[in-house]
Amino acid sequence: MNRRQFLRAVGGLGFAGGCGLSFEEGLVNPCLPGPLPEHLENHEVVRAAWEGIDGSELWDCHVHLAGVGDGGSGVWISPQMKSWLHPWQSLQRHVYLNAACTDHEGQVDQDFLWRLLDCLAAFPSEAKAMLLAFDFNYDEQGTRRDDLSAFQISNSYAADTAHRFSDRFEWICSVHPYRADALEELDWCVANGALAVKWLPSAMGIDPASPRCDRIYASLARHRLPLLTHGGQELAVHGGRFHEFNNPLRLRRAVDQGVRVIIAHCASLGEHADLDKSAAGPVYAFELFARLMGEARYEGQLFGEISSVTQANRAGPLLEILLKRAEWHHRLINGSDYPLPGVFPLYAPRRFVEQGYLNETEAKVLSAIRRYNPLLFDFVLKRSLAKDGHRFAPELFESRRIFTN
């Protein structure tokens, strides 16, 4: 893959024309084999990241379980992602595979899993990753739409993987609420250990404000199962046509019915209509997220998740807000969005130095870590960020509390 092709592919992850990309660390993940060299593992920057963290509570709630379906896993990806007749989607697939260091023909699914486990080996033995299933797109009649779906990770595959490696993984199911068998599928997931449900409304064709979701909301509230759902503009997953379904305000229906809702990425990208003000124009999605977080009635019910907020196209004023809003930190939880931390142009450690979030030493150590372990890079980066003395509190990374209480 040449430079121009790679830039087009990464552009599909959310940087039209390359805006926001960083090339300070190169274009591709070098996929250096672990374990992390001792001088990095024991560096004071890494040691400082672990201070105050209870490893048994450290759960990464946003880890993709991915592949191409070559390992009998049942993973399904759109034919467009396999065909050079659709270069954008095909190149995106190569970018994701490079990020996860899985480029061996015939064993991609297996390599993805082994690489993830290798990355987790750098974390405390009790720490876990929460693997995400991902359902197909369905239309309003409950018909599965492969033509509008980017990929599918079955609940059975996620459950089986989590059970095989129960010391390292928990899992989050994905059930489209328009499916005729949605309640039965959700019951199966609960019986098999799912600890939350994952939606990406725009890609899956789900309107969270639709009455069609009410039966699922009732079941989620009864099981006390959180809903982890995307908020704001989505650029990494093709499929679907419904950007407005990611409007954070559309999640009021779920919260008002007793569902604990976690808004992925804290709705940190894009704009949406202000549904609370019928005549108002579009506003930043993050502003709508902040409005919901400010409503006292949603305390204990509405949460934000910080995966991707340190990407080059997202990090800005909102990152400073998240750091400084200490009263939110018990309602924020960490996710990595792995394997995206392995897409090198999406992150720019040196920009954080220029903006006063990191010092030179921290940036150099983070850049070195990333070449071996993007998952650890994501964690140490977030733990190192500071602005005017404000940092993310340790409890933000101790996500287990949200899924087991």
C-alpha cells in the first residue's frame, strides 16, 4: 500500500482530506513484538500511570473483537471491504488489520486475538478487556440489511471468546431492537454472561427515540444491563445512512425508562439538531452530551465513555473540559476503541506537548510504547494528560463498578 492509498483509507476513519491527521510517527504500525523492553516497562512515566489504580477494577469497556471470518469464527464483513472495486472500504480494512498487526492470510481472526492478548499481558493480571459484539443493520420492518451493514461480530463468538479466556475478557453483546427475536436473543446473551449491550445507531439503523426500542429498554432495565451506544458523528464504520440517530438527545427515551446509558466517546465529534429547541439550528454533539450530564435526574443513570477523545481530530477544548470537570469523573469510564490506537496517524503525542498536556519525556515514552503496545499507549496517555493541575481521576479507569453493580 503506498502513501496516497493509506491516506485515503485513514481519511475514511474521519479525516476528510487528511484534516487532523498526524504523521509525526509515520503511517503504519511497525508491530514490534512484545514484551515491552524493560527500560519502558519500568520507566517512571509508566509507573506513574499505575499509581492509585486497582488492577482488579481496571476494565477497558470498548475493545473490538474483529477479523475477516477466516477462522471459523462466524465473523462477517461486507463484500465491499474485500473488493478493490470499492477501494475506500478495502483500504480501510487494511488499515484496521495493520493497526491490530494481523496481516497473515488465512489466520487473521486468530492473529487478532493473540495480538490483543499479548497487549493485555502488560496490564495487571486482574485487568480485563470487554469484547464488543456487533449486530447487522435491520430496517423498520425488522429485515436484516446486509447491503447496509459494514460487518457483524456474533454474540456467540464474543461469548465463546470471553469464556475461553475468562481471566482476561468480559463481553458486551449487540442486539438490534427491531429484530423479531430481539428479546429472545437478549435473554440468551444475559444467560451467557453479557454485561452490557452495544449499539452504533447510525450504522445499525437504530433510532433510540423510537417506540420500537421500548421492549428492549424494559428488558435492559429489568436485567440492569447498561446500554453502551455511540454518540456524535461516526466516521470509522461504513453502513447505514442515519447520522441523526447518533444525537445524544435521542437517548432520553432509554434513560427515562430506567436504562443505564453510556454514551461512547462522550459524543465528542460532529453536530446534531437541538431537539429540545424546535427552532434551533445544529449544535455540537458534545454540548448536547454536557446538557444531559448536567440534568440532576440522570445522576446514576447516564455516563460518558472516553475512548477516542485523545485522537488528533477530537482532542481540543472538549478534552480540557473533560479533564477539569472533576464532578463528572465518577460518571466517566475508560475505553480504548482498540485497535484504533494502532492507527498511527490518528494520534499526535507531540501536539499534547505543544498544548501543555504532556512534557517532552512523556511524549517520547508514549511514542516508544505505542510501537510495541497500542493498548498500553492509550492507557498511559490518558493517565499522563494534565492541564492546569487537572487529571483524569483513577476511578474513571476502574470501570468494573459500572457493569457489576
